[in-house]
Amino acid sequence: MSENKVMGGQIEIADEVIGVIAVTAALEVEGVSGNAPNNALTELFGKKGQTRCLKVAKDENEVVLDMDIIVNFGTKVQVVAEEVQKKIKNAVETMTGLHVPVVNISVSGIVKEKTVKTAEEL
């Protein structure tokens, strides 16, 4: 847990909290898949293991994050990964006050988005 001394007390931020912030920020990026086949994304981003796709390493007031993501087919993978890095860094720093010098992104899969059937096709 991260510890900050404030007015004689301590504030502790659990790794799980940092993980939830990071995963939520990643899912806000266009191109990061929210729907993967065979529950692959649920395993990565699911409620039970919401932070399973993320490794948090803290030292004093710094946190280094390693995250696996799944992107949608047809997106520019590098652009999506860079946007995820920026979003996570900004969200974690803003919400926790911790410095995030590094966010490592590993693209662990690509999924094809399901096309939504219109009423005419049904």
C-alpha cells in the first residue's frame, strides 16, 4: 500500500484501487475491446478479476503499471496503446496524487467487433 503523511496521519491507497482506476481509464479509450469472444475480456477485465490484467509496482510516491489489453480489429494498435498509456497515467496521477513515470502496455489480443443487426436484417 502507498503511504502519504498528511497532517500527522497517513493515507493508504491499495493496489486494487489503483488497478480499478487504471482499468476503468483503459476501457474509456476507443479501440480497447469491451466485448471479447469466449469471455476472454471478462477474464481480463471482469468484475471478479477486474485487475487481473494489471501489475502494480509501487515505490514511495511512484507507481509503475504493466497492463494487458485487447484491441478491436481494424484499429491502429500503436495509437490505441499510446492513448491507453496517456489515459491511465492521467487518471492515476489525478485521482491518487502518485507519480506514474511508466505505463507498460502489452496487447494480448485482437477481436473482431460484432456488427449490430438492424431490424431489417432480422
